[in-house]
Amino acid sequence: MAQKKYLAAKLKSCLREDKIQLWKPPYTNENKEAGPELKELAQKYSAKVKLNENETECILEEIRCEAIERGTGNEAYKTTGVATLYVVLPSKMRKTGKNMLETKLIITGEELRSQIAQMYGFQEKCIKIIINKKQLDLGKTLEEQGVTHNVKVMVLELIQSEEDTKKKVQEEEMQHEEETMKEKEKKERMKRTKKGLEILATRDDYLDPDTTPYLDIANQTGRSIKIPQQAKKSLLLAMGYHEKGRAFMKKKEYAVALPFLLDADKRFCDCGKELLNTVDNYAVLQLDIVWCYFRLGQLECLDDAEKKLTTAHKCFKRCYGENHERLLTIKGSSGSEKVLFLRLYLLQGIGNYYNGKGKEAVEHLQKANTLYQELSIDPEKINNLLYLGFSAQEARLGLRACYGNLEEAASLITSRREEKAQIRREERAKRRRRLDDINTLKTMGYSERAAKKALHQAQGDLDQAFKVLLDEPQLLLLNDDDNADPMAPHQFQVPKESVDQLMYLGFNHESVEEALKVFQGNIQLAAQTLVHYGGVLPAELQLSTEQTTPSEESISSKDSPTESAGTSSSSTEEDMETDVVNEILEDIPEHEEDYLDLTLEEEEQVIKEYLTYMHEEQP
């Protein structure tokens, strides 16, 4: 099948060079049948493609028939508005002929899915449709989603549907129920992933990671880097979807991985070109997307595969340097990153092969093979490093970074462990200082939440944080109790001794009483605020006169049973939030170079397969 595609691509290239249109005379007569000139053309091209004349003529005839069908479809679309869609089925269902579906573009995505399911025998809810690198929106029309005439429709079957039609009806029904449940689980998983990533990406880094995890972005050495907040959120979401997709790629569940990777691609595009030019994550994602399409046997659906690979190559050059000089400066080695170039060259070779570019295909496949030979690791050396207490991942990455030198690899792994330990020690010391500063502010009467927020805004400077708290009165209203009664300040009974104490400092009675109500008797906080604002509370802190006496409705609602239900609901939401966040964290690898840790087993097999194809093409 792969060789036939290659030969067809070569013949199409010959036809383009000679400006031959097979759907026109003399190659096609008025009855749309092949003319004798087609046989003459086969004789001419058979030597070029190194194929006998009969087989060459058969492929030319297929190309001619496809062109006529496309022309007929174009005419029908112009006159009736009925578009032709080319359906690309999963590889196990692939047939030699083209799978075409004719439809109006005003139907919804759900209607198209239903038509495809009926036509090809799928369980409707067990397939996903990808068009133009986007997952089909079931609620919108094809026209609204930019679907056009002659577009390719990629079908992903997420669940194996029932193949043995002779099985009992009861078994079929049970199977259908199981598949429906699994499909629901997959949809729920996508929703939970989105929710979990949104939560993690929007959490501020002033929170305590031991109790409230958040995502951060680090450089190649594992140290945090500062990025503008909006760009950081987009980047975190993109990287989160990418990691989720990679987790499924590791399990070889490419059909499940692809939608996550396409979501990541969309999120990365929101980050801005300037940021994408400085990180290699986007380049790695392009490789992963093309690799997924290839492993699904649907590379032809990715019309811009060559563009994605070119983008990846340019991005690697910008991030690593033309000759990897930036990598050498930062990490002292470029050996580990070579696995990315191996996959890049391999995919470029495969792309050239299917485009009929034999010479370029051989060139890229040989470059990939050379890198494979260089990056292949002696199992005995890995065992030696495992014996020293290192992990298999550390062993692979270390040996590749040190070009197979066992002693240097052991030294490098040890050094990296020490660097990480030092970073962890620095983080712990930073956390201890932060907790001390929070406690200092709490002893001054501020809530823990207000203290954390102020220290975050002041970038850890305690004196500046104190000033932030005084300058931003809304922070003073932050309460550590999420269930605190908003009417509590109005109902607070101010002790006479506290009023006398503050009035002795020169403040008037009304301001003192209001400040003590707002801060619910905290004399220190009331005094600091009154001093800072010249004896009068700022407007943001003043109590509304309309709410000084709580209404009967608010009092009765306080005692109503719905409050306990609300608390229970809040608790359930918190539990769900914890669950979805933990699901995301499980898929985020601990090692910062996890994306470079390829065993190369798949790559080895594919390199051998396509080099064999190319050798068979040689004279």
C-alpha cells in the first residue's frame, strides 16, 4: 500500500512536469473512457518509475478516474451545492478505492457523524471526526466550521465496535452498552482535563504548593522563569494539554492522544509568536501531531505536515542555535536533543516518500538512520547504571548526553541530582521565609489570605507587603473563613473599652466604632488603618447604612436548612476540584527531560521499513 502511494505520487509529479491533464482529450474521450494515448503514456513513464508498463497503466488509470470523479463532483457542487467529502477510514478498514460522501454543507456535525456511522458500520458515539486539523463540532453546521467541497474527513474510532455479526443479540447489546459507557467516560475525561488545567493555570503562585498545587514554568535547568501572567496562562494550558496527549502516546493510544494535541496546538497559537520563538515545546508538539497522524495511518489527512515539520526545524534552530551552540552553553551537551532530530528526519523522509520525492526521502531516512545508530544505547551500560542506583530514564538520558561514555554519564546524572536537590533546598528555604513573613503579618492582625496576596504583589518583600496592605484596603477584607457571614461586621458588638482606647489616640467616636466593626474588634488593625487614612476609613471599607440592620429574610435564611445543603455542595465541588487536579498532576512527568526519553523501538522499525521500500525502488 505504501509503495503504491509512492509510485502514484511519482507519476503525478511526472504529469505535472509535462503539464498533462488525464481527464481531458486525448487521454479521456467524450464517453469518459481512456484513450489509446494512455497506454503510450504508460510506456513513456514506466522507465522513470521503474515499473512494468501494465502496472504503470493501471496506476495512471486510477489517477485519471479520480480526476474525472473530482471534476464531476465540482460541476455538481456548482449547480446543486452538494459537496463531495473524502472519508479517510482507520487503517484496519482501509480499502483500495476512495471513500466519498456527498452531502450539503448546511447539515450539522452530528448529522455528518451519523451518516458516516451508517455508511461504514460504526457505533455512532464511538467515533470522532477530524477536519482541517480540528475536531468536528457536532452542534454547528459544516459551513459554519469552514468545511468545503473536496475536503478530507478523518475518522477516529476510539472504541473497537462489534466485528462478529454472528454473535448473539444479547452479547451485542451488552457490548453496545459497554462502548457507550466508555465513550461517556472519554467525554467526561476531556471535560475533566479541561477543568483541571483551567484550575491549575489560574492558581496564583503565592499559594502553598504543599496544600494547593499550581503549575509553574521552568527552564532546562529546572529553575522557574518569569512570564507575563496572560501569556503564562496560555502557555500553561497549552503545555498541560500537550502532556495529557503525550501520556496517551506513551500507551500508544494515538486516537485518544490526537484531540488533546490539537487542543494544545490551538492554545500555543494564543501565546504569541515572540514566546513561541523562545521555547522548544511548540516544535516538539508539531512532531508529536505529525507522528500521531502517521501512526494512525492517516498522514494524508494532515495537508500541512511538511509545514509543521519545517516549523519544528526552524524552532529548534532558534532555541538550540544553528549548530546547537546554545544547548552546549546551557547544558554542556546536545546528545539528548538529537532524538528529536531523528524523529524529525524520519517524518520528513516519510512525507517525501508519499509525495514521490525518492531522492529527498532517501536522504532524510539515511540521516535518521545515522542518528539512530549514534543514539542506540548498549543495554549493558544501562544495567551498570541501574546497579549504581540510577533509574532507567536517567541512564538513557545520561548516556545519550555523554555520547555513550559510562563514567561521564554517571557523573552527569549525579551532578544533575545535586542541582535538583539544591533547587529544592532553595525552594524550601524560600518557603520557610515566606511562612515566617506570613506569620509576621498575621500577628499584626491581617488574615492569612491577605498576607499571602500582599507578599505575592510585593514579590516577597515584607516591608513592601505591609505598604500594599495599607494602600489597597480591599485586601483587608479578605477572610480566611470561606463561610464567614457577610453580615457579621454589622452585627458585631463593639466593646466600650476598645472604643475608649482608640479615642484616647485622638480619633472620633464614629470612625472608631465603624473601624472596630469592620475588623471585628481587632484594635491593632483598626488603629493602623485609621492612622494611615487620617482618622477616616476609606470608602471601600465603610459599612453600608442600608445593611446595618439585617433583614428578616437574611436572618431567616441564615437558619434555613438550605445553608447546610450549600455547605455540602461546596464540599463536593472542592472534592471534585481536587480529583480533577490530581488527574492532571499524574500525567505531568517528574523529569524535566521526559520528552527526550524515547526508547527508539518504534523509530527503528519504521526506519527499516521505509529504507526497505526505497531499496526496492533502486534499479
